[in-house]
Amino acid sequence: MKDGGVVRGEILERYAQALMSLAQQSNIVDQVGNDINTIIETLKSSEDLKDFFANPIHKAEQKKAVLSQVFGDGLHSYTRNFLMLLVDRRRIMFLSGICSEFQALLRKLNQIVLAEVTTVRELTEEQTQALKEKVLALTGAHQVELDIKLDPELIGGVVIKIGSQVIDASIRGQLRRISLRLGGAA
């Protein structure tokens, strides 16, 4: 029997790939990408909405009505139809994951790399630009998107994650490396 995470990953990938194929065939990749960004931002701002879609007690008609009410005509008809298909196939609870997977496919298509940046405080415009240039130089990608998270426990500095590569330039990381060296020398 398959691990639940593997099955979930296959579901996310399959539906995201299907939406990407449809968008490419219809030459509306940018429009669908914008729709997906709108959906992700909406879901991020409403935990209740995510819970509503995940709850099997709510009927398909109710979920479709809420989708129509929340997004209205703000989405391309293909994206709206895709959402309704997810409801019909009882996959709407995976909406957030499918959207994230679609974004990953779109980045790959456009040769954009995602760098997850963790820092102590908000970055200035100059720091953000310098970070983008550094990531571009490291990866050779055409563009870079930064996903910036704040973590006061870093003390200072920054941690950058690009795919499986992690660059830890934080004070917390430096202290950890020093303590490992001191502990190993004892």
C-alpha cells in the first residue's frame, strides 16, 4: 500500500499538470497563472475557507456556490471550470497544494527559480535586489522569485533555500557550527 504523502503528491501533480496542459493548449498560461496566484492569496487569508473545502459534511453544491461567490467572474472560465471539476471529483480539499504545484510548473516553464528566504526583519528594496542577483548568479535561471519569511530566532543574517540547497548565513547557524567544532574538539 502506498504512503498517503506519495498518493497526495501524485494527485497534486496530476491535476496541476492537467491544468497546465489545458492552459498551454489554449494559450492562456499567464491568465491561469494569475488566477492561481489569486486563489493562493485568497486561501492564505482565510483559514475558514480552507476548512470549508476540506470538510466532507458540506455538499458539492455548497462548495460550488462558495467558489462562485468568492471568485465570481474574476477568474478565467477555464480556471472556474477546473475548480468545479475539483469539487465534482472530491479533490477540492487539495486546492492549495494543486495551486502550489501549478506555480512550480509555471516557474519551470518560465525558467524562474524560487528561493525561500528566512531573515530576522523585513529586507530593504536594495537588499531584496542584491539577494535576487546573488540567486540568479548561483542558479543561472532567467528570473528569481523570493518567498520571504521572518524568524527572529535567527538572531541576524539570512537563510536561503533553493530547491534542496540551503545557504545558512545566519548568526544562529554560525553559532551552531562553532559549537559543533568546539564540541568535536573536546
